Amino acid sequence: MRIREPRPDDVAPYAEAVRRSADHIGRWNPVEPDGLAELLDRQGPGLRTFLIEDVDTGGLVGKCNVANIVMGRFCNGALGYDSYLPYAGTGRMTEGMRLVVDRCFAPGERGGLGLHRLEINVQPDNARSVAMAERLGFRHEGFTPRMLFLSGAWRDHERYALTAEEWTPIDR
Ligand SMILES: CC(C)(COP(=O)(O)OP(=O)(O)OC[C@H]1O[C@@H](n2cnc3c(N)ncnc32)[C@H](O)[C@@H]1OP(=O)(O)O)[C@@H](O)C(=O)NCCC(=O)NCCS
């Protein structure tokens, strides 16, 4: 897998990937096939998006938003992600997410985001996302009732987090 920032020419393939994955994504996250253009506009110090690509086919495996980035004494970001068919469930998303986490913790001078702490907030019944957080080594920190507004209601979330001290940088 490789990760990269999205570009305007990703808008159409992104829309196709999200459309064909709507059932897979829709129980847990908003399904917004036409959302990449707005996401491109919103990229900045508080939000960075990475696309995960299969090196062999060039296909779009998934997307990860690093949102709510706060620097200063916090250096924290929240990961939100979706995987796309036909790659979902094949292990590729996990491999790509390891690259995203590595990029988040890498210092700015090595092209990283220089973050110290990452969080993943997941609805309690979202077993595939809980498994993803745990595969990446995130620790369960607690439970927050009514944390995020999704699918028309305020949803409870389990909070997972990881700090840079707990991450072994990927050797490249
Ligand atoms: C959560 C989500 C991103 C997880 O992505 P995914 O596609 O399941 O990720 P992966 O394919 O890397 O998951 C690994 C799974 O593939 C399996 N797998 C299959 N082939 C594999 C391989 N060659 N190597 C490693 N794992 C492999 C793993 O065993 C694991 O399956 P398991 O859960 O049965 O143990 C995805 O389910 C999703 O988009 N869900 C909807 C949106 C969502 O919930 N987002 C997160 C909100 S908090």
C-alpha cells in the first residue's frame, strides 16, 4: 500500500469507490460520494486527508481523515476512516492505516504531521472498527455517551488513543 494526499483528479474515482461501498460504509459513517471536492477545500492545519492506494492496481483502498488537529501543547488528531470495495476485509486497509499513523507521528522535517497523540472514536457495536483500532495498537481509554451526531442521533463512542512513545516508526 501507499498513502498520498487527495487531488482534484481523484474526485471521480473517489465517487465511484464510495458509491460501490455505500452498504459497507453506511451503517457507521455518512456516505458522501460527491464529498471529495469539499474535503479538498477544507484541507488545512486542522484537517489532513490521506488516500490509501493499492500499489499493484492503483485502486482506491480507503480514506483516512486526520481531523480536529490541535498543535501547541496537545499535538493531537482524530482518525476517521472508510475502506472501499473490493479491498475491504483483505487486510490492505490495516496496512494503509499503519502508514497513516506513521506519517502522523513523524516529525515535520521528515514530511510528517508531528503529532504526539492520535485518537479513534468508535461506536460500541462497530466491531470491524474496534478491531482496526486494536490491530493498530490503540489503547481503550474510555466511553463517551452521545459524543458524535451520526445518522440523525447523538451516538455513544468508545475512545481509543495512541501516543508517539507507543509507536515503532516504520523503517523506510
Ligand atoms: C472499519 C473499516 C475501515 C475496517 O476496514 P477493513 O476493510 O475491515 O480493514 P482490513 O481489511 O485491513 O481488515 C482486516 C480484516 O481482513 C482480514 N484479512 C484478510 N486478508 C488479510 C491479509 N492478507 N492480511 C491481513 N488481514 C487480512 C483480517 O483478518 C481482518 O479480518 P477479521 O476482522 O475477520 O479478523 C471498514 O470496515 C469500514 O470502512 N467500515 C465502515 C466505516 C467505518 O466503520 N469507519 C470507522 C468509523 S469509527
